[in-house]
Amino acid sequence: QVNLVESGGGLVQPGGSLTLSCAASVNIHSFDAMAWYRQAPGEQRDMVAAMPYGRDINYADSVKGRFTISKSYVQNSIYLRMDALKPEDTAVYYCNVQHRGNIYWGQGTQVTVSS
């Protein structure tokens, strides 16, 4: 069983920045893949950034050049740095990992981009 706890969401003005964190209850060395998804009201949940083990990081076209996914083995955490935020980035953001054939989700953190 893997528990994921996101933090760092909030209200930010257009053009601003936020960094989301996802703390894992097990060693992230053991994860086959790590990713961030988001879900806006009335929309499906979509991949934002993904970090599969041993393969290139990939980003949704809408966030390329603005968002950066990273990890820390010391902090046992996954991060999503978001720059140049736009109102259309408003959503609940979820941490997602694949571990030993299972998929795990965090509880989500709200990001609202508004002036």
C-alpha cells in the first residue's frame, strides 16, 4: 500500500508560480512511474507530466515550457513546479504513481488561477 499526500495548492494570479509537492509513504526508488494529473470541473482527469522509470519525461502540450516535474530521493517526494500560470490551469491536481503493478492516487490539491 502506498499513501500519497499532496500539498502546495492555492490561489495565484495569472503569470504567477506554484510548486506542488507529493510526499510518498514508501521509498520512491521502487516506483515504476510517477506523474501529475489534473481535473477541472466537468472535465476528465488528464495527465500533466509523467516520469516513467528509465524513459524520457513527457508533458501535456498545454504545459510544455511552463511546468517541470521532479523528484527528491532525500525528501521521498515528487514535485510539480508551475510557472506562467494561466486561468485555464485551474483544476484539482493529483499525484499518481505505479508501484508493483498497482496505481495509486493522492487526495488532490486545488490550484486556482485568478485575478
